[in-house]
Amino acid sequence: MTPPGGGEPEWLSILRKRERREGLVPAPPDPPSAPPLGPYGAGEAAPPSAPPLGPYGAGEAAPPSVPPGAPEPVPPVFPAHGQEPPRLPAEPPSPMPGILETPTAGGPGHKAEERRRTRTNGILLATAGLVFALLVVLGLKILALSPISYVEWTLALVATAIVQLVVWWIPHQSLDEHLRWDRHYTYTPMLAAALLLSLYMYLAVEAVARLLILMSWFVALLFTAGLVGFVEVAVLSGAMTAGYLIAARLLATRGLLPSFAFEVIVAGVFFGICVFAAVVFQRLHQERREARLLKRELTEQALTDPLTGLANRREFERIMLAELDRIRRYGGSCTVAMIDVDYFKNYNDTLGHPAGDALLKELAAVIRIQLRQSDFFARVGGEEFALVMVNTPGLDGLDVMERLRRHIHTHRFSDEDIQPGGSLTISAGLASFPENGSTYEELIGHADEALYVAKNRGRNRVCGP
């Protein structure tokens, strides 16, 4: 849960801890002896000896108010508020920039809970199948077709309960996440099923019962369809075949089997059929993997802008709605900014569309590196971008956008001298929740109106909230 008005979302804290634990990102540096500055200009004063901070406190000297060769910039509509915070260290690039590092519906905890529920339900269903096999053995006993005693049958039932309880307890306690060799948690329950079925065969004695139990193995394999391939099915079926032969050998030593050689032939035929099934399972596994990759690719295409790699308008709306729902539930605030490139048509028409596309890509990269990981940045139109600043009140969001505007104004873009004023600039309109609206439509409408005001007042400025 995020504390009202500050801090980072809980899903982000969980994700960062897991990445550091698995070695995906380096551990954070030791905190400085001096108290850190606020995340977005909370008003803490910098030490007197500290050098002037850059756009996000990177240690760069503040740019001159009027760059050489540029006209006198129009002062911002609102004055700067608070001390500029230090810029966070650059995050490693993401395969889907602006999407994978954003809050997703449910979060990691929800996905883990859903996976645990699916596995436990599958184990309960498999347990029901094993109990059915025991009922078949009991039925043979009642019909006097099996020499098993009621004591042995009861011991088999108790053993089934203990084994399946352990198999169910492992994912229920999230211990399956530590089984690196069993990522889908298929080997453990299948090996347990092979052990129990071999026990049933030893107790049932009768050939009919043993064949029925062997048929149960193919039903158990259906639980692994699409999750395992040829090698996995062959190894698991080999374990089942070995258990069958061990049970048959023990029965032969007691003189309860007419021919152990016949049982070896049965086991060989059974394993051969399992190998054929493994070929089918390999095809299912391959098709499932290809379908998963295709789904991921289609999701990326549906949610990302192909030019800049940022999220598109659809994903921006989804994340914005999720953030508003989080704030309503747990408290806090956020600020949304609509950003537009000034005189982009002039740049595009003068240098051509390839140059305009290259400029948008460079601009997106320049802006992204200045933002926190928890902020969400998207391209929502041709030269229009949108930014959601999480846990950021309106005045702090205004400070951030003003620093960002100055940073872009002083950044040297390719061929920017053809632009009016000799440099590339942006205009931005801001709206904050809940001051300027409580719904997605109200906030976007308010930010668009503020953007139009910035355009009408001469561009290269930030208006709102």
C-alpha cells in the first residue's frame, strides 16, 4: 500500500526487491550522510556548498537564462516551486520501454496468487483421480477379484493423503518458486503420482487392476499438456515404468505372478506407447510456446508506439485509469502533463519525414532519461506526448515540467537551428488529481486546455494545473 501523498507504489517496491535478489539489477548505493532531497522538489534545502543542480540535479551547472542566439524566453506562467531534486540513476533499458516498468493490473502478488490457485486446483483434481483408482481396487476386493486386504487398502489411502498433502502444501507455501528444476511444477506431482500408482499395482495384484492403473497414467499426463515436451514425458513415463517393474518384481518374489517376463513385455509396450505420446506432447509444447511468443508480440504491437518504443494512447489510458483507481483506494495524488513539440510541422516539412521521425525518437529518449522509474511516459499523437507523475502534487509537477522544458530548450538537437528561435522547444499543459478532476476524461480535458493556453501565449512554456 502506498502512503498518501508520497512514496512509491507497493508493486514497484516488490519488483525492485525481487530484481535485486535475483541479481538482475545492482544493489542501490549506500545512502549519503546528508539527508536526501525530496523525490520531486519537496522543499528541502540543498547544502550551502553543493554545486548548482541541473534539470534533475545531475550536478550540471544551470543553463543561462538566454541561450546564445536565441530570443528572450517567455517567463513561465507559474514560478518554480521548491528545491530541484537529484536525478535518479539511469535504469537499464527495457524491451518494452514505458510498459514493463509500469504498474500492471493486479501486480506481481496477484499473478503469484493466481498461479498458486491454479496449481493447487490441479493437485486436488489429481487427488480425486487417485482416490478413484483406489475405489476401483476396493471394488475388486469386494468382488473377490483382488487379494488385497482392507488393512492394506487403508494404508494405501493414508499414503495417498500424506503424499498429496505434501504436494499441495509446496505451492500453497510458495516453495515451488525455489524448485528451479521444476519451473512449471510438473515433475514433482507427476513423480508422486507414479509412486502412488506403483503402490496401487503392488497391492492390487490382479492383472486387470494393474492394466487399469496403467491407463490412469495417461490421464495424469493430460495435466502436463503444453507444459512439457518429449524429454520430460519420456523421463516421467520411464519413472512410471520403473515403478511398475519394481512392483511386479516384488509380487513375483512372493509367488503372486505367473510370469515376470510377461510383465516386462507389458512394461515395454507401455513405455513405447508413452514415447509415442511424448511426440504428441512435444508438438503441443512447441505450439504453446509459439502461441505465447505471438501473443507477447501482438501485445507489444498493440500497446507500444513503433517509432519511439513508448506506450501508445491505449496503454496510457489503461495505466492512467489504474493509477486513479489506486489513489481513490489508498490516497495520494498524481499529475498528468500533455506535451506538444512547438513548430514540429516546420521541422518536418523542411527536412522531411525521416528527419522528423528521428527527432521524435531523440526527444522521447531525452525526456525518458529525466524521469523517475515510477512515472509513465507515452506518445499519444504525432508530436504529442503524455506523462503521468505518480505521487506528485500539482505544484511539484509544475516544477518538474518547467525543469524539463528548460532542459529540452538547451539540449542540442540535430538541425534545430531551422526552428523559430533557433532551438527546439515544447509546450505543456498540466492537470492534477484531485484538484482539477476526478476522472480520466476530466484530467485529460483540463490538461489539453492548459496546453492550448501555453500555445496561445507564445509556446515554449508550461501552463497549469
